[in-house]
Amino acid sequence: MNAKVEKRDHTASIPDIAADNRPASRRTTTRVQRARRYALLFVLPAFLFLVLLNAFPLGQVVWDSFHYRNMVNAAQQGWAGLSNFVGVLHSEIIGKTLWNTVLWTVLSVAGEYIAGIVSAMALNQPVRGRAFFRGIIIVPWVVPIVVAGMMWTWMLTPEYGVINIWLVKLGIIDKPYYWLGEMNTALLAITFVNIWRSFPFYTISLLAGLQSVSREVVEAAAIDGAGVMTRFRKIVMPQLKTVSLTLIFMHIIWTAINFDFIWIMTEGGPFHASETLPITIYRYAMKEFDMGAASSLSTLMLGFMIVVFSLFYFSAMKKRQET
Amino acid sequence: MVASRGEKRFWMLLTYAVLILFSVYCLFPFLWMLVTSLKPTEQIRSVNPTFWIDHPTFKHFANVLYHSKFGTYFANSVKVALSTTVIALAVSIFAGYALSRYGQFRGVKSVGAAMLLSQMIPGVLLMIPLYLIMKQLGLINTLGSLIIAYTTFMIPLCTFMMKSFFDSVPMEIEESAEMDGCGKLSTIFRIVLPVSVPSLIATSLFAFVNAWNEFMFGYVFINADDSRTLTPGIMLFKGLYLTDWGSISAASVLSVLPVIIMFAYMQRFLVEGMTAGAVKG
Amino acid sequence: MGGNKKLSLLLAGVLAVSVLAGCGSGGGKAAPNDGGSAGGTQSASQGSGSSQEQVILQYWNADDPSLQESKDAEKLIKEFESSHPNIKIEMQYISYEMLHDKLVTAINAGDAPDVSWGLPEWVGEFAAIDSLLDLTPYFDKWSDKDKIYPNVIDALKVNDKLVGMPNYLGIRALEYHEDMLKKAGISAPPKTWDELIAMGPKIKEAAGVDAFGITGTGVRVPQELIVYLAQNDLEIAEKMDDGKYKNTWNDDPEQLKRAAEVFQFYKDLADKGVIGSKTWGYQELDTNLALGQYAMSVNGAWQEQRAKENPDGMKDVKIAPIPYKLKPATYMEVVPYFIYKQTKHPEEAWEFLSFMMDKPYQDLIHPTNSARNDVVSDSQWGKDFMALSPTGVVFPPISLGGVTQAMIDSLARLYLKKDSPEDVAKWLSGAINDSLKKSGDLSSK
């Protein structure tokens, strides 16, 4: 019954509430109704921003993906059906770029999370100079990406890059290696740089989360004989669960659609070895002016992500209901 | 304490080792940038790159400060980043609260889903549509265009961050406040927000830094030098064939330092927000 | 209003005459300025009473604002403004890195600037979006039109319409470290591919560095590849009878053989130890030449600026024609100025553009790389490069985005995928035609 009531109300959602607002004070309302009004009022500003700036582009992407829209080819316009999709899926490199996208996303997010949680735990210890260390950890995150990308590219160059020369001097490698120019290391090298850049945000968020872990509880558990790992698993991790999930979810999306570092450092090369889907999309849109192809690839990506996230969401819901 | 002295010592050493390792990882490129900004031009690109500077010079800094509009870019970035942070935070506090407390309502749920969806559009495909929108609003070439765009980009994550932090604030505190006759707004401002200070800081830092460093829309929306922000301004030193590394580095150092200092100052609050009974460091 | 228009026409006339006079007398720089500013003050004093119609021109400049040449240009533009009180130039510096995407976005939104810098690779695609103003009538009336190298003007024509003016030239040549060649007992730089390949091991042994450098990724790859193709009498896309383009290698076994020879040359460079890295970008190529990390490469006059950063490394660098096979050729980068169709003031925009093409401006801003035949510098970075311009080839005026990517991929196929030169030639021919088809440039012949 409850669900039914909710459903009916939903159809008259946001505009209705705004109009409803004035008489609300006079009318006696139930607790649920009042809560719903607050809820919708609270999300309204965020909703307006999204409608203003994201609804139109999103619609345009989906619309364009079913149309011929090549800016340099005015002769071919109009409804394209699925031919844009067929075109991008028949591209020789699509398999490679798909795999690269998955690899890049998984390795980046995993690396960032591990680096983030280890550094956050270390920074949460009462050690001397931790204010200093906290200041340092944030550095990569505040260096503009374009500058960081160029710096790293320079440092990783074989002939005059400081990293290669140091690695050789330290005897770790025999001779300078072209990290960004070899097919087997290009993507990994950029991933390494991407982790460098993104993990500090994990650190800060997780550190903020760790503040809510009561030290008394941890110490009490220690007195009860729980080891370090047990304390971490049983007491600390549950507190970080929502923050962690948010971080990981958002970063999976962002990393998958991110393109700055890759474009700046290798432009997807050599021979597409570091090309991910957003690079392909960028190339279609800005180099070949084929908005149809760019949009259809984006639509595919969008669809894929929606499916993955809904699957995850529903399985999580199911789990929650079972417990 | 239960841990033996030796065990404690081990963990302490491990902590230091981890922190030093991370510091090297984090600082290395920044130090390289700093060193480059102080090197004379003929030492910058060499076959034998070192951190040692034979004759340090401030001429790249002078070039940036006196021969480019760095001051203007800097002021613009401050305005944009601060406005974005304030607006995004104000919007996300409420949206995050709604998502945390009223997640059962469909309207709220669908806004949450829309936020997630909005993050999945590649930036390249936003360029032309957003330019058109901004042109329609008459905002091209103004800081307003950047503030609106960045705010929209930041709202989803800020909201989710706030939600996840509000989730860890127990309902009971609020309920007792409401019993005492507090309205919803005053409950949020007087009860919920004060216990969420660390997360507010983490979230606002996120919004600030991203707005500070954004590049693509900064250069697409702004043609006029007087409204240009820092990152596109720094990239002006990159020529077609030759990159003025000294000036790029100097400009980057100048743009990064204030944020680091600000963070060093802010983290006091990050620590202050710790729950009762914690050992203050 | 009508009076004002007449006034500005008169003003333009005065300026044109004075420019002509300046060139004729050889008095050069001072003459047009004197004439111009005199006319300017006059008209300003006349115009101050009535409401003078002020034209604002948006001008996007891709130069580095901290360079001396930018400061000189700013000064000259100020002078232009004072001699043309009805025109105000709003100049924005936007580096090449950002300029392309910004122009595409602005053009799409109907918000293009009046005048901007561009790159030769954009000529075909910007013309295909129908965004460039046809400059032919303006150019035909221009008094200095025979001062521009004719093949440079041809490079900026799409379907017989002139869509840009040459900002400056980036002609390519062989740049070599003379000392390294001497060390290996070589007195003259290589003239042919075979000579170059034969020198590889000698230089490596004697000087301890690789003999040659190429780019394997990025924008410079197509610019190098097009040279070697032209040297073997090949075009990446030929203009057919219907005015459209096609790559004809796969239709003609002779051409395909020659294309395969080009890739065989690339393969030999690697296999016979003439080059070190196969995947450098242009930054690595240019920096390593300046650092003396290898002996020779195909490069441009901008390397002169490297001398400031690496005076020691650059001091023995000399210029020679690029080694060839069938006939000498080089890439002539014609860097264009564009005027956009969306401009509301085409007359004034042309006025401004022709001012930047005038001898005084070119003398000061582009002394070594001007497209004017009466601006030639005596330095090796000037005249040695200009001497090669008759052999210069350019990209055909088609949408190049997909074509240049295919050219980059072709080298990767050869070097990284280890395809045979014949297969690579075949593949590239097909890939170019696929791209032409997509952009609507493909001939049906």
C-alpha cells in the first residue's frame, strides 16, 4: 500500500511541490508528506543545475548517435539508424581500445584506493610531523593536469629524462627505457602517473572518514586481543564503507571517461597501445569531425555503464533485503 | 597500552617508512618543477639532468610576474574557484542530506541517478553544446560561465560525498533536536553540520581544487585575456615548436603554492573535527 | 553613416597608395606609417564631431606572448590602430595546443573570430565546414600580390578559392651536426637515401651517436612521410577530373611499388642501425638534435631558437637539402591566416590582414621565414631554407584528420606490428581512401 501512495505522488513531483509550497504551512500535513516536501526542496537546486547544463548535451549525444552528423561532409545528413554504431564497432581498433579502457580503469582505481588507504592510515597515526606529511601528500592533486602531464613526459624520456637517468645510475635498469614509447609500457606508465595524481583525494576523504572511527573502540578491541589486521577489518573498514564505495564508484566513471593525461602524454600511441575509448571519441569529434560516430561510441559507453551500475545496485539491494 | 614496546616501535617505523615513501612519490615531479623554474635557460634541457642548480635565477619568475598577466589569471581563478566551492557546497549539503535521509523517495532517487548519469558524458562532447548554452545566456567570456559549469560538474560528487558522511551521523541526534523544537533547517545547521566539519572540508577542497585546475572549459569559454584563468594562462608558454619550460614551471609553482598553504592551514580543522576522546596530534 | 564609410574607404586608399610608394621607393618601413598616421589623425579629428563607426576585429594569435616577436607585433598593431581609427583590434593569445578545438567550437556556435592564425592541416577541413572567407577578390586587387611565392598561394587554394594568407613558412631541410659527420670522415651530408643509410654505421662507430632521427608518433610523422613519398614521385591523394581526391597507389602497380620502397627505406633506417628510436614525438626529435644525441634529421628553422637553450649542442648544425630517391622534395609548411565567413567586417579584416602581409611588418616579425619574396634573411636559418621552397610539397586541401592518423598508423604497422613494406603501402592507400569517403572528399573516378 505504501508503495502505491509513493508512486502516485511521484508523478506530480517537482513542479508540483514548488507550487504547493505556500499553503503548506497552513495545511496540517503528515510527517511523511512533510519529509517528502523537504526532500524534494532539498534536491531542487541540484536538479536545476543538472537540467540546465546536462540534459541538453545528454539528449544531443543520444540524438546524434542515430544521425549522420559529419561536419565536413555536408552531403550526408539525416537519420542514420544504427549505421554509426555499426561503423564504430567495425573499427579495427575497437577491441584494443575497449580492453585498454577496462585495464586503465581497473588498475587506476585499484592503485589509487590502495595508495589512498595506506597513506590515510599512516597519516592518522599520532606521529611527529604529520601536518607536514599531510601537506606534502596533497601536492600531486593541486598541480594542474596539463602541467603534470608535460612534466612526467619529460621526466620519463629516455635521453634527457631524469627518471631514466637515475634508474640507470642506481643500477635498476641497464639502459634508458622509453616508457611512453613502447607498446607494452605506455599505458602502464600513464596509469602510474594517473594514480600519482588521483590518490591524494582518496587520502583526504578516507582520512576524514577515519576521524569518525572512535579510538576508544579500537583500543578496547586491542585490549580484547584483536590483532592489527582484525581491528582494521572489523572496526575501521565498516566505518569507511560508504565513503569508499562513493570514491570507487565515482572514480570508475571518471577514470573511464578521462582523457587528459593520455592525450597529453601519448595521444593514445604508440599504435593505439594506450588508446582508451574517450581518446577515440575525441578523435572522432575533433579530428575527423564525425559527431555521429563520437556520439554513438559515447552512447554505447553510457549504456554499458548504466547496465553495470544497475546490476550492481540491484544485487546490493537484494543482499540488503536478505540480511 | 597493550602493544609491547617493540611492537609499537615496529609500527611507528613502518608508518614513517610509508610516509617517506609517499612523500618522495608525491614530491618528485613538483621538486623537478621547482628546480626547473630556478634554472637558467641553458641548463634546463640537458643530457645530464640534475637537481643541482649552478646559478639559480629568478628570471623565469620575473618573466611570469612582469611580462604576462599572471596576476589577472590568478585573481580570476580565485574568484571562480571560491564561488564554485561555495555554491557547490551549499547545493550539495541539501542534496546530500536528502539523499542520506530521504533516499526512499522516488524523486530523490531519480535525482541521484541523474547525477550519476551526468558524470558519464565525455567532456569533449559537452564542449559544443555547453558553448551554445553559455552563448545563449550571454555568459561567454565571463567568469560566470565557468562558475556555472564547474558548479554543475562538482555537484554530483560533492553530493555523494556529503551523503556518505551524513550516513555516518546517527539519526538519534537529529531526532532529539527536533523534539526540542528545532526546525529542519536549524537542525541541519546547528546539529548535523558541526559534526561533519572534516567532511565539509574534504568536500570543499575537492570542489576548490578541481575548479582551480580545470583546463578544457577554461579555454573554450574564455577568449578575453582579462577573464582568463590560471591553467589556460600557464599553457600560453607552450609554443608551437618550443616550450618555455622555465616560465611554465615558475607559473605552475606560483599557482600550486597557495593551494598547498591553504590546505596546510585547513587541515587544522580537519583534525579538530575528530570525535571525542581522540589523541590530538 | 554613409560619410563614414566613404571616409574609411578614402583612408584605405591613402594607406594603399602610401604602401605602394613605400615599396617603390625602397624607403621601407617609415613611409607607410607616416602616410597612414597622417591620414589617421586627420580623419580622427574630422570624425570626432560625428559618431565614428568603430569596427572591432577579434584576432586570435597563436604566438607565445613572451617572445620578442610578439611584443614587436603588438607595437605594430598599435600603430595600425592609430592609423585606422575606425578599426580596433582585440587580440587574444591562444596557443596552437588549444586553438584548433576552440575554433571548431566557436565556428559551430556562430562565434568565430574575424581573423586568426591556423595550421596548414586545418585548411581543407575548415574550408569543408564552409567557415572561411573567400579571399580571392581581395587578393586580386592587392597591390603586393606578386610579392608572394606563387606555390605558397596555391597551397592555400581550395577549389580555386583562396581561403587563407601565408602567415609564415616552415620549410623543412636536413639539419646535421657537421662535427659528427667530420668525425666519421664524411665531408658532405648525404644526397640520397642510399648515401644516408650507408653513413649510418660509420657515424655510429666514429661519433658514438645514431646517424639519423625520425618521429614515429604525433603530428610530425605525416609531415616527414609526405616528403619521402614526394621524393619517390607519389601523392597521398591525387586530384581527379571531378575535382575530388583519391589515393591511386592501389590502382597502379608502379605507384604501389614506389610506395613500398618508401616504407622499405623506413625499414632500412631501423634495421641497419641508422636511427635509434622508432617512436619519438617531435619534442624528443628536436630536443635530442639540440642536445647532440644524434647527427641528422629533417627539421625546421625553429631549431634556431634552440641555440639559446643549448648553445653548445647547436653551434655546428648546418642546413642541407633532404636526401632523396627519384627527385628532391621537401615539406613546405604554409602557416595560414584565416578570415572567417561569419565576420561582419570583411573589408576591415582584409585591411588588417594585408597590413600584416606588408613588407614592414614581415621584415620585423618574420625576417627568416616570410612568404614574401622580398623578405629574405642572410642567415642560414633564412636563405638556406628558402632556397628549398621550389621543391616544396604541401598537403592536398582535404579534411586531413583521418588521413594523417592513417599515416601515423602506417609507420606503427611497419615498426611495431612488423608488417611488410608492401602490405603497409597497400593498407595506407586503402585507409586514405576510406577517410576521404567519410569526409566526402573521395573522387568517384
